[in-house]
Amino acid sequence: MTDNRNFDWLAVIIYPLAVVLMEAFWVYPWLAWVGSWPVFEEPRPALSLVSVIIVLAVSLLSTRLIIRRPWPLRLTQAVIIGGGLVAILVTLRLEYAAGYTVFDGGWFTYVGQVLESTFTSPGTLVLALPALLYLWWRGIRLGQTTSYFRDIYRSFLLGLVALIVLIIFWQISSSSESIEPPGADIGWNVVGFFFFGLLAIAICHLYLMRSSMPREDAALTSVRRWLPVMLGVIGGMVVVVFGLGSIFSEEFFTSVGHGAGAVFSALGKVFNFVLIPLNYLFEGIFWLFRWLINLLQAGRSFEPGTTDNMTLPDTPEVTLRALPPEVTMIIKWVVIAVLVAVVVFLLARAISRARDRRHREDIDEVHESLWSWQGLGDDLRLLLGMMKQKFRRKPAPAAVKIPLGDDVSKRLDVREIYRHLQSEAARSGMPRHGYETAREYTLRLRLGLTDSDEHLREITELYGDVRYGEIIAPENRVDDANVVWRTLRGMFRRLRGE
């Protein structure tokens, strides 16, 4: 993200670490709350905070490093998914050792027993497995989308909404006294989320401002000098908030807590009345699953019972015919294979979005990137719109209206060169986003196309002069731009393996 060729530890280390910690400090409280439900045999957080941070960091960094390699898409997917499976296995082994040594094969038997007893006495390991899959997928997404201010800002909003919803649900569930109310730990998680989230936004915005400066001014701007300033400002904000909070007495907070407890207790009673029909529905589903499980067990009869909410009618005793052990084993392995295939497919789809996106039908030259103070409301509406689009059928891609020629001997003007540049970049998995300026797009292309800094900068500056400055480019500069374009075209083709 910088113009110099030296190692930029602020962009390579500090910024990804801030993004990972921002994400971890809103994911971990959810795992702690769900893990405290009384349905689990031994309530505990499904994963520790350290494990959440490590899995997210490994996924994000490996995605950023591997995506830049000129490898085939299948190899890239295999490496990232294989690394994810190894990371998940190692994390489970460390989190749920259960007294087994590192290389003790009996641990796998223990995991199988825990998974087998999911419907009778579930353990938090059952929750940890999908949580690890989500964390690895989330790290892949963060590795692809957090290089720009708008993307990191959207991730910050997502975490903020998730924390607010968690605090509300946690307080409501604690009114039943079966779950402990949120303590001081949730406060530290909120502080950590805001500190590292604001730090990541500040660093990304700093590099965005620096990239929009002229080269001479950008060279005089030291990004390292701004890190202590950002840490001081953000840390000062956190200290001021805690200072204002300490002004109030303990009795004040106690009275506020009692008032909030009464309100949430009333809300909890309302929810209990609302959930009564769902209780009957879930109970019926439970008996259905129990009947299906008995079908797979040899020589056992299904005995209906009663519960507090519903009573099944008396039925004659039915002796089920035993299934052959081979059939039972085949059914179990088919179910496991289907689940593994679904997980691998979802991860492969997430990786392919960064390397093999569809070629866009139109390449628009006009791109604006003006941010206003109404960005918060706009991004919230955008987030809700994206969630709605997940449930809509995507339209079939339309045919390209204006095909671009592939004749390298043809002399192009500056605008034609830039249109061809966007076309080749889109075919290489790096399309231009609608909110990117030409400078922002060039910054992203330089990350994916090595040894292209000078070539991309020359074409971008010439295009900016012609497109926005209304300057007629000299013929010799147009000829030079055609030569540079042919060089870049070859780089894009080599990147795609053509």
C-alpha cells in the first residue's frame, strides 16, 4: 500500500493485526454466550480468545499471500482449504485435549464419542467445529476485502451491530437465572473492538489519503510518524470514556442495573409467551428425529413418552427390523461425505471470487469516491440490501455489448488504452469497483501485478490528464503509452497463464 519498495511493517503487520483483533473481539463474546447455555453438559466458551485470533490471522495472511501467487485457481483453492483443515484440526486438538497427549490417537475416538452424543449430552466441541469453519471463511473474506476504506468500514459496522445485538440477547437470557448476566469481560471486549477497529480504519484512511497525493508530497509523508499519533488519539478516547464512567458512583450503576433487569425480565416473559408455539414445534421435531435414529439402530423398539408440554398418544409396541451393519455404515459415511463436500464447496466459492470473477459487460470510465458524513446511514442501508440480495436469485449474466479488439498492432488513444487495461484486469480477477477512483484502482492492481508500478502510474496519470484535465496528450506520449500498454498486457496474460 506504499510507494516505496522497503518493508512497510505498518501495512504488512500492524494493519492486518488490527483487522484480526477487531474481528476477534466481537466474535469471541458470541462464542462465550452460546457456550454458557445450560443445554451443554459442561458450559464454557466454545473457543478461547487466543484461538479465535490465531485462526483469523492465519486465514487472512495465508489468503493474502497465496492469492498473489500466479498459481492455477484449483491449486490456490486446494492450498487454502487444506491449510484451513489443518488449522482447524490443530486448534481443536489444543482446545479440547481431554487429557490426551499430543500424538495420542485415542483423541480421535474421544471426538467421535462427543459428536455421537450430540443429541443426548452435547458438548461445546460441537459448537467449536462450525465456529472454526466460520472463522476460516471469515479470514478468507477479510483477506480479500479489507484493503480499502469502504470495506473495512463495513466490517466495523457489522461487528458493531453484532455486539449490540449480543448484549441485548445476553441480558434477556440472563433474566431466567439459568445463564449468568454479562460481566466485566464484555466491557473489555467492547473496548478492544472499538480500539482496534478505529485503529484499522485510521491506518486504511491514512494510506488512502497518501495514495491520492502527488508523488513528491507522498514521498515527504512518513506513515510511521502517524502511528503514535493514532494510538494516542484512539487510546485517549478510550481513557476519557472510562474516566467519565468512573465519575458515577457504584450505587448509580446498581440502580441502573436493577432498572434494566426489571425491563429485560418483562421482555423475557413476553418472549416466553411468544415461544410457546415454537416449543411445541421443536418438541415434535425432536420426536421425529428420535424415531429416525431408532430406525438406524438394530433390535430396538420406539417407546413414546411424555413431556411437560405435550403427550403422545399410546401406540402399540413396534419391533423394527434390524438393518445390516454394512447399510448403517454406508448411510453414516454418505452423510459425512455430503457435509464435507458442502463445506469444501463454500470455501472454494469464497476463494474463487478473488481469482476468477466474471468479466463485466460494461466498463464505465466515470468513477467517483466522495465520502460524506452520511456514510453511516448509507452503509447500513447497503448492508441490509446485501443481506436481502443473498435470498434473491441472481440474474443470468448478459452478453458483452461492446467487445474490445485484441489486435496489439493497432494504435490506441489514451481512453482506449485505459478501457483495455480495465478489461484485461477484470479477466485476470481484478475488476474495478464502482466506488474506486483511478488512483485507488491502480493501487490495487499494483498489489496483484508485480513489477508494474511505473507502467501503471504512467498510464493512470496520462489518463487522468486526458479524462479530467481535458488536456490533449502529445503524440509521442500516446506512442509511449501504447508501448507500455503492450507490456502490461503481456503481464496480465502471464498472470492468467496464457
